[in-house]
Amino acid sequence: MLTQLSTQPKVVGAKQVKRALEAGKAVKVFLCDDADPRIIQELAAQCEAKGVEQVRGVSMKALGKACGISVGAAVAAIITG
């Protein structure tokens, strides 16, 4: 599931994912269970409204590693083009 993040175009972080959702570019959003609930709830609501697939059940550390960064990431999204 997380291997997609290493092979497809992506954005990492709450601000970038929010922009991708607003622009209609997000295809799949990964939301970490151990991230700040306020951030996750807001982005989850946007995903619901836009009909974007959500993936949960990952840790910030694992998501950061899958995205190729040396720190944890709360959210990431696979984007179009």
C-alpha cells in the first residue's frame, strides 16, 4: 500500500495535501493514526466531500519513510500528473 508513494507523483504534509484536494489533483490520501487529530479530521472531511480514497492505519514514521523523507509525515497524497 505504501509502496505506491515511492513510484507515483505525491505531495507530503497537511498544507500540500489540502492544496491538492482543493485543486482536484489528489487521487488517494494517506492519513496517519498517530498524527494530530485536528489535522486528520479536517483533511478526512475534505476527502469525503471530494470523493477521494483515504488510507488509514499507518504511522507517521512509516509514512515519512515511504515518502523518502527522514522525519515522520502526518499526511501524504498521490496526485495526478
